[in-house]
Amino acid sequence: MKDEMVVVPAVMRTLNIIEALFASPAPKSLNELSRELEIPTASLFRIMKNLASREYVTVLEGPPVRYTIGHEPFRLVTGYRNRTDRKDVIKPVMQDLTARTNQTAQYAVFQNGQFIYTEQALSAAELNVLAQLYMPLEVNTSAGAKVILANQSEQVREQYLSGITLHRRTGRTIDDMDALRRELALTKKRGYGMDDEEFTAGIGCMAVPVFDEEGQCTAALGVTGYIEEYRNPENFEYIRRCLFEAAGELMKKLN
């Protein structure tokens, strides 16, 4: 049995107000909105005060006082469009990368104090090494997380490290904080991060940073495959070159 929707009158009124102001070609007075939406003026005034404080509506002094849509809805719409546009740019580059390397490609970001994969592209190989999207990544087992953290300020880096516990996943996992700091320093120096069978035995990963227009590392582009593919020096260099070329293309399109 499906749950029935519970209608909350105050929420519905608020949404109706925002939609009405979006659709209106001209600002509206309190009385006009009250008649149009059938909301008592006293209740409407209280809602408008709250919406104005959050910049969902803009108050135009009268007489009479009139209301129009504020800046915040447009900021939210812009953010949504930017995310959509970014996905449209990122995915084709990742698909090209998988075609060149025959490995699974992942796009990692640092959000709300956690590293997560937001995009993944599969190769044409018979078997692909899959990652779970939007699940927190451990910095000591993820090439993408390493490369993003390595390129943050020392303050951000140390604040993050001070709040985590290092879990040992395989015999090659770094579970010592000083060793992890050395690994992060090496990652920044050489320009790429590695997962050398640290999360799963037999699996390797390489990732490179993606910088925004202000030079901040906001993401990492990586590939994942069987560790033997990284043991061959020629193949290792080829994967590294493909990653840097793909990241460069991404940054040109995103910035």
C-alpha cells in the first residue's frame, strides 16, 4: 500500500506564491496575491516576510508595496544548470578516456567533507572494475581522494586528516598517518595519485587533479583496472599521459 501524500498548507501556500511570482510579468501587491491565491492577507504577509529574508522574493516599496521574484530562485536554477552542463561535458571526455585505456573511468569530488565518485564510464573490456557512486571514499585507498586532498591547503588537509581513522583493507593499505602524509606529498609532487592494490588486491587506480578557473583542485579524474596493467612501465606511462590529456581537455571545457 502506497503512502498517501500529506498536504502541509503552509508549504503549499509558499510554493504557490513562488510559482505565481515566477509566472507574473509584473510585480504584485499583497492584495493582488491574496485574491489570486486565496490566502488571507495576514498569513500572506508573514510568509512574504520569511521569503524576503531568504531572498526568494524582492520587496518593492510603494505605495502600494509590491513583490517580485527574488535572486535566490535564479541562483538555484543556475546551480542546477551548471551541474547538468558539467555532466554533459564530463561524461564524453570520460568515455573517450575509457576507449583509449580500456579501463573504467571515474570522476571524484570533495563535497561536505567527503570524497565521492559522481560519474563513472565503463570500457569495452569484458570485465569492468566498478565503483559505487556517491559512497564515501577512504583517502588511504582511493587515488582520486589522494590527489584532491594533496592539492588542498595544509589547513584543509590537516583538518580532514585529524577527523578520520585509517582502515586497513589489504596488505598494501597505508594505515599509518605519517606514511599517508608522505604519500600525499609525493602525490602532489608527481602530479598524480595511485591506488596500488590498497582497496582491493589485484586492482589498481591512477587519478589526476582537475583544477577550476581559480586554480583550486575541485575534482579528480581517474581510471581503474587490473594491477598488471600498471606494472608495465610502457603501459603505465601511456595511462598517465591519457589521464593528463583528458584532464586538460576537461579543464578547457569547464573553465
